Amino acid sequence: MSKSGFYYGLALCGHLGLLGLLIIWNVWLYPPTIFPVAIVLLVYIGPLLIPLRGLLHGRLYTHAWTHFLALFYFTVGVMIAAANLEERWYAIAQVVLSIMLFMGSMLFVRYRARENKTLH
């Protein structure tokens, strides 16, 4: 397996894991009490659905801007981990998955671009 293949898998595991964690967390484990669940899912999980097709197809441009999206989920996870003791472990899992998405996307673009350069 090439380096870009490894980082592609890391980015997909981070993205799909983050998507699954947030759905389970907000729908089943700790549903929101102030806002309707549908609005929370739309605002919190909706941005993860935008790059899904490009990530699954391994498009460099999508990976290049998706790692910026991971920073939002990293920040929110750190804030929840610091503020809410009941949900701390889920927030730490969100932080770990967002780091996986960030590093996987960034390094996938780097190594895939190098591989494409050497092929041409």
C-alpha cells in the first residue's frame, strides 16, 4: 500500500467515524433539549455531508479543503470536553476523529500530488 493510500484510508475513517459518532451522540445518547434534533443534525452534521462524494472518489481538491472543515469539529470537541463532564469521552472521540480527518486529508493531498508528479 502506498503512503497516499494509507492516508486516504485514515481520512475516510476519520470522516465516516465522525459522521457516525455525531449521529449516535446527538440522536440516541444525548439528544438536544433546547433545539429540535433535526435542526441540530442539519447544522452539526450537514457540513460533513458536503464533501462526502469527493472524499469517497479520492478527489484532491475535496481533500484539500476538507481538512479545514475538520478544524471546526476539533474546536467544538475541545470546548465540549472542557465544559461538559457527562459528554467528555464522546467529545474526546470527536477530537481524535477530527485529527484523523485533518491529518489524513492533508497528507493524502501531499503524497498523491507527489505520486502524480512522478508518473507524468
